[in-house]
Amino acid sequence: MLFPSSPKSVRPLVAAVALGVTVPMLAACGGQTSSSAALPSALQSQNRQGASQNGRSADASGESAKGYSFTTLDDNADPAFNQLLGINSKGVIAGYFGSGVGASNPNKGYTLAPPYTQSNYTNENYPNSVQTQVTAINNKGYTAGFWVDGNGNNFGFVEWNGVFTSYADPKKGTFTQFLGINNSGLAVGFYTDSNGNNHGFEIQQGTTKYVPITPPNSVSVTAAAVNDLGDVVGFATNSSGATVSFLYKNKTYTEFSYPGSGSTSATGVNKSDEIVGVYTDSAGAMHGFTVTNVLKKAKFTNIDDPLGVGTTTVNGVNDAGDLVGFYVDSAGNTDGMLATP
């Protein structure tokens, strides 16, 4: 999950390292599909059905994303690079456009409300920032994310009741990102130390008390999302160098991975503990996933946008099970994705 370390980098996702910029965690590489260019960008590829893939749902296997309809949603401000990162119960989406590569393509945050036309995009950027990513939105419409200054330093932020507040890590470093926030204002994220290792945390907005998120046997930890019960999901690099996911619930950590995957990065969770994220297969291709009942007999479902099979990341889920994320299309653009069951 590497996120941008300078104004020229993009937020990591779960891709390359397992999340982010497609090569950092939440970023990938793309925008509008050439085959759909004649359609309004906000309505491209609507009602596409899930790509088929062999597999059955079970404790140790995954099934394909049958029953989902996929819609491409790209802000015309930069139809070549959009990532949708969070969605609330009203269907309002948090995301950003701009690859972050070069001064002419900075990350610029936004929210997007139904019915998802171009007039429904609202810019949201931390005041005086060089770059901003809006990574999460709660059911009250308040948001969290991170911003980059002119020196390439990253800071978390919360926008609460119209007021922006910036946060830096407790070690007074220069690389902090907020990735999730719930209705009570509990935010989660990570900071990066001088050795390049991430440290997950949770913090109540409006305070300065950082509570560490520390799964056992972990070297580097990213806390990526939190639901209204206070359950936290994320991913970690363990002492063997593997990237695995975790659920922190009732003061207990549960580790899990998509069956047969090379790496698994959980990026979102709803009130039912449906967890979403991205995994890499044996060939290194990226696929989104959902998993339910992870504490007992986990049921995994593979999620691939039909226009981005092997390049899909799922980054957020709301309480209705609607998914948001992004994929890389055949033209090399990174497109925002909405998948509804």
C-alpha cells in the first residue's frame, strides 16, 4: 500500500504492493474506455455484467462476481485517471482524478452524488494543498483523506461539518494518510517511519490520541477502513514478507487471504462485516474481491469489471453492498467503477 511520497507520486493502492496507486495502493492507471468514448463519461458501460471466472464459494475458494452490474464513472476534468475510493448509504462516492504524475496531473479530490452525471461532481480539496485524495465518506457525508504540500509531505485530514482539520503522525513525521472514517468520527490510516515501514492507527476526529493497530507478527501495517461498530480492516506485511489482510473486531485480530492469492489487501468494510479489497493471482494480475463471514466459514467472491479483468481493485463498500473502485482499461486509462448487486 504505498501512497504518494511526493507531489509527483500517486496514492498507493493495493496493486503493486498491494494497494494504491496501481502501483501504489489506491491508484492504478486509467480513465475512459475507448470503446465507450461516445457515451457520457458518467454513464459509460452501465449494466455490464460480472466477468466470469471459474471457482465456487467455500471456505477455501472464491466464486465469480455474478449478479453485479458495473458502471464506469469518470470526471471529465481528467477522463484518463479516476479512482473511486468510498461510498456511503446514500450512494455518495468519494474519490479523485489525476494520476499525480507531473505538475500538470495532480490528484484532485471530489465527491459524486446520484444520479452520477457530470453536474453531480463536487470538488473537495484541502485548502492550499498541491494534491488531495478523498478516500472515505461516512453516512453523514463527512469525509477523510490526505493532502500533499509543496514539499511532498503527506498529511491526513478530516472534513467534519464543513471544517477541515489536518493530522500528522504521532512521531512528528511527514507521511500520514487517513483511509477510513465512520459515523462517530473514528478515523483510521497509517504513517510511515524512517525505515519505510507503515504503522496503522485509529484516532477520534477532533483529538490527538492515536491508538496503534498492531496485528501479530506484522512488520508493516495499513489500517484501511472502519465500520460503525468500530471494526477495522486493513493489510500487513508479515515477517515472512507476505501481504495478508486482517479484521480487528472485539479486540481480536483475524488474519485472512483470498484463496490461492499471492497477496491480499482489505480496503473496505460495512456494518455487516462484508469486507472488500484486492488480491494478486499467481500471474501477478489484480482482482477485486468481497468476503463475508470471515470469522467462521469465509465466502470469497472475485470481482472483475468486464472491461478490466485482471486490473480491478475494489476499494469501498456501503451497507447495501454497493462497491466502488477502479480498473485499467485496454487504452491504459484508469477508470472509476461502481458495481451494484
